[in-house]
Amino acid sequence: MTRMTKAQCEAAEEAARVEQENQLRAEYPTRLMKALSQATELQFVLSVVDNSFVVTDPSERYPELFTMSYEYSASAEQHLYNFELELKFKYAEVGAVRRASALAKLSFEERELLGVK
């Protein structure tokens, strides 16, 4: 096994970083459209301002603005990543409400049989 020089290590790391950025750039439009689709499903407010998509959650008291452009950039990637996290939290919240609602409909005996409290 041969050892790499410091310059070779740095070149390999740079090549890996460039490859990762190219992959993110290629996947960005698909991820953006999926996130916007999920946002409309979850009743987020979507508007287009200055060639960017602006998404807010009207159910929040102080809603966060998520601004994402269709063109890939490092900041657009970061905004999309943060928005995807927000969508995951919102889906988990909706799932918890649905589960609680479903459990409320069960009788004591049915809950006992299912092993839920």
C-alpha cells in the first residue's frame, strides 16, 4: 500500500468536494420541486418573488420565511436543506396528531388488546 503525499491528499479531497457539489447541483431541481409539492400538501403558503420561491407556514405564530431560487447556489442549497428539515418536522407533527386522533377513537378494551395506552 502506497502512502499519499499531502498534495495528493488535498487534491483527492478537493476532487471529492467537487464531485459532491456536482451531485447536489444535479439533484437540486428535483429536490426543490418535491419540497414545494409537499409544502402545498401541508398547506404552506407559496409565492414567487424576484425569481425565487417564498414559502411560509401560516399556522405558525411567527412563521419563518424560506426563500429558494430555482438556480443552484450554496445558499440556495442551504435554504432548501433547512426547508426539507422543516417539512420533516411538520410531517411528524401531522402524524402524531393523526395517531392521537385514531387512538382516541378506540375503546379501552381495543387499546388493551393492541397494547397501547
